[in-house]
Amino acid sequence: MVEMKILMLGWELPPHNSGGLGVACLNMARALAGQGADIDFVVPYEAEHPEIKFMKILSATHLDPIYRYGGGAYESLRLLEKIIPTVEKEKLVSIRDVQKSYCEFVEKYLMEYKPDVVHAHDWLTYEAGVLAKKKYKIPLIAHVHATEYDRAGMHYGNPLIHEVEREGLMLADEIIAVSETTKRIVHEKYHIPLSKITVVYNSLDENYENKAYQFDNNAYNYLGSLKSAGYTVVSTVGRFTIQKGLHNLMRAAAMALSKNPKLIFLFAGDGEERNELISLAADLGISKNVIFTGFIRGKRLRDIYSVSDVFVMSSISEPFGLTALEAAHHGDVLILTKQSGVSEIIWSALKYDFWDEKKLADEILAVAENPALRKSLQNNVKHEYRKISWNQVAKKCLKIYNRNIKHKRFR
């Protein structure tokens, strides 16, 4: 068992998360605590996390968590947009305001406590991590779950975010990337030496596998009746942003439906492209075969996986993609873009380039019309998504911490 004090900087934790970042942070921290690490985790909001007993959660502000993810933290164009009408009388707050308060909180924390290492998750916390390194000489590990290039669909994105990312990655003692795909992007776009970047893949939450769950047959009666009539349910889960390639998926759905009308497409999530996607389904004449669930989590999300036959990850650039592992656990056949990190560790899946809508349509049809192929992919993937555990992830992180702590001590 190790004795190490870690200051972990993150932007969300379940149940107050909007995506996979919070899930990954939670499982990583839990596994590190299981290895004996003492963790203080800073979040930019104030809320209860009743199931988290293994680490101390510190609130950098008194904001309600709804403002943390309701204000565009993952939507680059809304970075400076005011997200709260009135806080502390007439004060207006943007994501940049929240980040400033976050840095101020971390600086006050470091005046009293001296952790062995600071582990900062994504660009939203890099400035606070850089502050810890510059002012208090604490080793900084920068964890890249996604870059601004990913979030912008491999377009340039927001220059302010690039500036923050670049500084954090340049000044970090070591960088953790969630896939070889992410490592390559960090190297090519930010000119970071490959030797400074270590790939540590995410894993499926062990509690997710072991936690008691039973599919609610009444949750999706309509879909159940359609499946009984021979329909195949194809789902996708995530934020409706340019990064996720959902327009390509919608056009592929139209191609597939032109050859096989017994397909239903479930779009689970919400985001800036919601109205565009609804309009696109109407323009393509496939609205009756497309269902939008809105934002879901917990048991309702698991019910989506359970009622689905096929899960599509259509991302233009997906650093990892935990939802694919969750879907595989529920028996879904996976269709993944080659531009996703999870495709590097899952072989029993159909894969395609995100722009190849015809190939995606063909793969959807192949699974829907070939029961033997579906069964083979379902069975084989079960042996693959368990290959990496969060305990392995924690051990790799501890090795990274130790070599950087030693480096600091003897420099």
C-alpha cells in the first residue's frame, strides 16, 4: 500500500456529471484510494456526493452544479457567455469566471496543504494545476480526456482554450492520454514530445458490472413491441455536439432505412445540435423511425442499452468512449469509428471511418439481417471489455506519480 497525498482537480463527479469525464475521474480515484492514496478532489460547485466515502471532496465555489454543466463547459463557443443571471446580488458568471474562482480556491488550499502531486483533468483545471507547479513546486500530471480539437470535430475550435491547453501540457511534468489516438493528437497539434505522454486506457466501472440491475420491461413497451415484430433497435448515447458525428449517423440511418424499414434509431442525450438533428430526420423523411430520449442517466440509461441491439459510436474524434464498454456489457453489438480510442482495445466490433456513411449503413444492415454475425460479436466482445481494470489504471498512475516525485526530490 502506498502513502501518497494527491490533489486531484476535476470539473465533475457523479451524480453531478454530464458525461464520461466524471465517471472516469470517480473510478480512477476510487481505485487509487484502494491502493492507499489519500485524495482531495476539487470540484467547481457545491453539492452532495453521498456515495463517495473514499476521498475528500472540496467545493471551489458555492454554485449549484447545474450551472457548471449548463453553462457551456463543453461548448467552446459559449466559453465567455454569462451562465448565471444573478449570483451574490448582481454578479454575472461565465465559465472563465468559475475557472478564476477555482484557481483562487486551489491557491488558498496550497497555502495550508502540500500534496505530493497534483493531477489535473482536462483543460478546465489546467490553469490551477500550473499555478500549483509554478508557485509551490508541486509535480503536475495533466490528464487529457479530450482536446479542443476533439470537441471541435477536428476543426480549430476556440483559440483561448487552445492557449490554456497548450500551457498546461507544455508545463506538465508528465501527460496521461486516454488512448494512442489522443497521444498522437497531443503530439502533432501541441508539439509535445512523445516521451512525455503515457497512454492509460479507461475501464468499465467494476461497480457498474456488479451493481444489481434489472431491465424494466415497462420502460420501453413501444420498442419491445416493435422488436417482437422484427425491428432492430440502434442506439447512440452522448452530447449532441459536432464532435459526435451525429449528422453522419442520421444520414447513414436514412440509407439503411431505404433498404430495411424495420430499424429504429434511438438518440439518447442532448446538446447544441438537438434541433438540427430533429430537422435533419424530418428532411430525410425518417422521423417515424427516430426517437430522441433527451438527457438520461442511471437506470434509464442502462435500460436504453438493454433495449438496444446495436450501439453506434459515430464520433469524428473520440479520445476514448466509455459508453461503448457500457453498451457491450448490456449485450449490444458495437459499431465504432476508427477515430475512437475504445476501438484500439475492442476487436469484436464493426469499424468505419466517421465520414463513410455508406459503410456505416451497410454495417447496420449486416447486423440487423445476420443473426449469426450479431451473436458472434455479442459473445466475443464480452471477453474484451474486461481486459483493463481500474486497479491496473491506478497502478499505472502511481508509477507516473512516483517517477515525477523522485525527479523533483533529487533535481
